[in-house]
Amino acid sequence: MLISIVVPCFNEAEIIERFHHHVTRELVTLTQDMGHAFEIVYVDDGSTDTTLDLLEACARADPRGRYISFSRNFGKEAAMLAGLQHAAGDAVVIMDADLQHPPELVRRMLELHAQGYDQVIAQRTRKGDRVTRTVMARAYYWLINRLVDVELVDGVGDFRLLSRRTVDAVLRLSENNRFSKGLFAWVGFRTTTFAYENAVREQGRSKWSFGKLLNYGLDGLISFNNKPLRAALYLGFLLLSLAMLYAAWIVVATLVNGVDTPGYATLLVAITALSGVQMVMVGVVGEYVGRIYYEVKRRPHYLVAATDQDVRRRAEPDRGELIHR
């Protein structure tokens, strides 16, 4: 059985050689113990350092090392999609290149996969995380699981094994705005989870800033439901009801007490609040319209600039030259 390891990369020159050495050492042991063949599919997401050069060197030195290089940075979602599309394995393991996903856990994934599981998910604990980050993450998952149409679990990310039929099912989902964590949950199939302690990043800094994490969270919130739009409708009805009650109260107060001095402060607060609510609702509708706009254009998720096949072709002697000799 062939096992594909898919590794998205973006400016990982400081650690990619160490990662490759660590992973291949583990894969050699697994090959001896379990008899599986392996390939490593690196996806260079438009790196601006020497990551691509190092991947080319890996491909020349190791026939199990493959890579796809994008024409520019398209994002991790596109990189994972490209890796799944180019992976030839009967099962596919997705993992990061920063060694925060321990390669030793691939053995555990394969053992569980052999028991018939289509998805084997490594769920990291939050041991060692800052308290504020833990609280915010738990609050986010509490909120999102009350809104989205699939169940998302805190600590569950992209580090997982997918069977071939699960990979094929994910690849049939062709939407432009991808939220892979939700897509993996949506396709279902037989799934199991085991916990592990997240390793410390050995080199470099995380590419996920607070702003990127916030946008990623919003993508997850909007990609799998239309409840924000429904909430806008409910809020509109609520505000209309309050406005009618307030108008009735004004009429009754005028009939009972006569005309009073107009409430400037009340009017100003009401106008400001309603304007803010309207802007929020317009923003929610705009998010959905924007996603429809990108979907109908049907642009490709990524463009490939080079692959390991280019390196291998350059390494082969020219056939005409061989015939001449």
C-alpha cells in the first residue's frame, strides 16, 4: 500500500531539510515494520526564500520526494488541495513542515487506519498555551458549533490521515472558498481521534497572525451555514417590533400628557444604533455576495510554476544524444 505525506510549505527554508530527514527516517522504519511504500508531496506555496531550491535538492536526492511549486502565494487551503490532487497514495497524511506535527504519530494513524477508519485525526491538547488563547479558542468553538452545519472540535486541525475514498470525496467539493477543517467534517465516513501534545516550533515564526486567524475563523463561520442571514432577518423583525412599541408609547404619552419637548438624545441614540445595525447587516450580506462572486468566476484554486518532474527531466540524458552515441 502506498502512503502519501502531503506537506504545505511557505518560507520553510530554515527547517525543511531537518523535516525531510526526520520524516524519511520515520518512514524507513515504518516500511521495514509494516511493509508500506511512501511518497512525500511537498507543496511550495509561493515561498520567497530558498524553500524551492531545497525541495529541488530533495527531489534529486530522494525519489520519494515530490513537490509542486505555485506561481505565487495562494494560501494553505490551496496548498492542501494541490497536495491531495497530486497524492497517489491509498491513504494520505497531511502535516505541517515546522515539526509541530510529530512524524512519529504517523505509525499510530496507520495502525488505526488498518482497523477500518477512513479519517484518523490527531487532536492536540492545549497544554502550554496561553490562558487567553485557550479561552478564546474554546469560546470560538462553542459559538461556531451552534451555528455551522457540521461539528468542529477544539484542537482538531489539518494533521490527519485520510483514506483514498475520503480524499476523492473531498476533491469532489470544488468550491472556491475552502475551509478544509469543515470539509473534512462534512464528508464524514468512519472517523476516530486521538490526543497528542503539540510540539514547540523548532525554527522560524508562525505564519498565522491574529488577523489571519480572525479571517480564518470568519471563513469557518460563513462557509457552512446561512444562519447569519437568518439572524439578520430575526433582528430586523425585533427592531421593527421595538419601533412599533416605542411609537405606540409615544402616541399614548402624547394623548395623556400632551406634547412634550422632543427627546433629542433619545432620537440621536436610536438613529445611531439603527444605523450601526444596518451597516452590520449590509456587511453580512456583502460577505455572502462576495463569496458568490468568487464562486461564479470559477477561477482555478492555484497555478503551478514547477514540479519535481521538471527536475527529473533535466536529470535524464537527452535521448537524441544517447542514440548518437
